Amino acid sequence: MSAYKEKKLFTPGPLCVSEEVKRAMLVDLGSRDKQFMQCVEEVRCGLLKVAEVSPEDYTCVPLQGSGTYCIEAVIQTISPAGKGKVLVLANGAYGRRMVSICERAGVSVRKVEGPEHLPIPLNRVEDTLQSEGGWSLVCVVHCETSTGVINPVQEVTKLVQRYCPDSAVLVDAMSSFGAVPVDMSGVDYLVSSANKCLEGVPGFSFAICRLTHLLSCRGQCRVLSLDLAEQHVSLQTTGQFRFTPPTHSIIAFNTALALFWKEGGVQGRAARYKKNKEIIVSGMEKLGYRRLVPPEHDGHIITAFLYPQHRAFNFTTFYEKLSERGQVIYPGKVTEALCFRVGNIGHLFPDDMHALLRDVESVMREMGLPVPLQ
Ligand SMILES: Cc1ncc(COP(=O)(O)O)c(C=O)c1O
């Protein structure tokens, strides 16, 4: 029995997880315990299977910490001091975060920007790659969770192969991995974390890395704890993390992976999330809300809704009244428009989406908003 009141999380993470995943954590194992090392191995192999890549070509390197740690680890590990040259495709907050990571690390960086409510403009990417060479890394976000826009990863990798084949490609697939397929053929690094579409608990993130590229980067990382190449070598040779691993989180994740396969893998999970999203979008539209992203570019992960143009609307009140009812939505993260976000990933089902819609309607009435909005 918890001291805290559990709520439904309609957020980009951490997310609701199943009872089975929570129960799986109720065991203490040492980091050198053979059972734990076996579990780490299963998780690493399982994640390669989710990515549909072979262990001959790729390695999965889990790392303590949230997703940003692993993005930072990839950039630090593969950008040689004074030599790295990174191009970031940024149409939202998570793309811009990769720019900040490079700046902090003293890595030369340039960005190709686009409007936040649309996919990254491929013509601008092409122009940049055509007019300037020497990139060591091109970074793109798969689902830009600040808006829900899905970026054309495959087209980007094709452009990189055409104009700058020596460059590595990093895909931030934090909020999409496991629910939106990614063609890995042109991808050298893909990063995601335990507490997103694979429905584990927070505690670690992971990179699926092209083996030859990662091994060519040994000795480059300026941050000991973020050295992905050394983390890989340690896992391969000793079966262990270099520093204290999040044991409970990894053990829970192995159960989360089993449930993922039981649901039908990427297709099965995508089908439930699509259904969730359809319910929320059509219900919110009936209540008079409009979404930021055109439907053809909006994935099935999260939806950004524009603030209603009504003086009775106040996001903090709206959020708090929903939270009192046990429903947690998320603030907006775009500079172009005032929005809030409703996520539909995690251990959420159509009934949860219908319950949220009922509560949104009751909060609107309580706040004195017209139903539907005019
Ligand atoms: C696309 C994307 N990138 C990066 C992050 C950052 O991940 P974290 O908060 O786990 O560090 C998130 C978090 O939601 C995300 O959605």
C-alpha cells in the first residue's frame, strides 16, 4: 500500500506501468549476481530484437540515467575533441536540447531549423548537406515529443548517405521506440529510455549502436561516466555495468519486454496507442479543442492542443483540477503557440482515454467554459 495517491499519466514520461512490471521490481539482486547479469544480457538482446538489428552489426548499450544522459553520452563519445562537427535537425525542444549538449561539450554544431508544428524541412537539410561537408554526426529526433510531430528519419538518412556518407546518424527515438517502426539501415545510433513506449520504470536509457562505429570511437570521451564505448566493452567482457546499475529498473524492464512481445511487439503496441489517440483527438475536438499539428504529421504518441480562446481558461487551474481527479496532463513546450499536451502512451487503454474526456468536460463546466468551446 503506497503513501501516495496513484494517478493516470497522460504525459511523455514517466508513464503508467502495469502491475506486473511494478511487482517484478520486488527483488534485491546484487550487480554481480549471475541472475542479474543474465537479466542485463536478456534486456540488451531483447532491445536489438525490438530494433530488428543483428548482434553482428549493432550493440545495445544501457546507461544509468534518463534519456538525455544517453543522448549526451553518444555525442560525447563519438565527437573527438576539437574535431567533431555536428548538424542537428531541430524542429522542437528536443532537437534544440541536442544543440545545447554540443555547445556545452565544446563540439562545433550547426542546426537546420523548421517550424515546430511540421516535420523538419528536407529541402533545407539537403541544401545544407550539399553546400557544406565534413559533418561527423547528423542528429534527428524521431517523434518530437514537444509537439508530437514525426520526423522523416529514413529520408534524412538517405540524404546523409548521398551527400555525407562518412557522417554518423543519431536518432533520438526516446518517445517512439517500440511503437513507431524505424528503418535502422542508415542509423548508427538510436537512443531511447526504459520509461517510454516499452513501459518500464525510469532508471536507465540505452543506445543501439553500430558496432564498428562505436569501437572506432574508443578513447575519445571526455566524461568518464558517459563513455559509451567503455560501457559496451565492460558489458561485453565482464557482463557488468562500470558503475552501480539501476538493478530494480532493469529487472522490471525485462518483464516489460515480455509484455511488449505478448502484446504483439511494435505493431501490437502501435495499434493500442493509435486507438488511444483516436479517442482523445475525436473527444477533444468534440469539446471544441483544436490541435497544433496537422493530422498527417501528428504521430500516435502525444497531442498538442491549442489553449482555448476564452477568458475563463487558465492552464494552471485546468491542470490542477484534472490532477485532483487523478488525471495528469502536460504543459506545452512550443515557442510558436500556447498549447498543452495529452500523451497516450504507457499502460493506458481506451477506457482511460474516455475517463479523461469525461473529467476534461466536468472541469470545463466547473471553470465556466462553454461546452463545447465556441
Ligand atoms: C524526444 C525526446 N528526447 C529527449 C527526451 C529527454 O528524455 P529524459 O527526460 O528522459 O532525459 C524526451 C523526454 O520526453 C523526449 O521525448
